[in-house]
Amino acid sequence: MRIPRDVSGAQLVKALRALGYAVARQDGSHIRLTTTQNGQHHVTVPNHSPVKPGTLGGILKAVALHHRLTVEELLRKLDL
């Protein structure tokens, strides 16, 4: 499965709420999300439209690793 190319930062933040992520703070155009599921984890999402594919891939890999999922499983779970 390929990384989607048309995902905005706001869409990604909304999708990550399904995994228990909540906005911890925002500094300019970057949003810091935190979850306590499976231990504490932080991820920073740029509030850009669209998020660059390389940046999005890095965020998805970090989230998938924390939740012990593959990137493909994560994309299905987030419905991206």
C-alpha cells in the first residue's frame, strides 16, 4: 500500500485521535500530539496541506512502530 499524497495535517490529527492521540500543544504550524496507549508517545504533525509524502511516511512509521502495527495496517485503521 502506498503512502497517500493528499493528506493534510488537520486530517492526520483527526485520524490519529482514533489511536488515542490528543493535541498537547501547537507552536506555529506544528501540532504536538501525545498518547498514553501502549506507553507514552509524542509525535509532531505539520499543519500543512498536503503534508509532504516523506514527512507523512516518517510520522506513520513512528506511530505504527509504537502501536506494533505495520504501516499498511495503520493506514487501514486510520482510513487514510
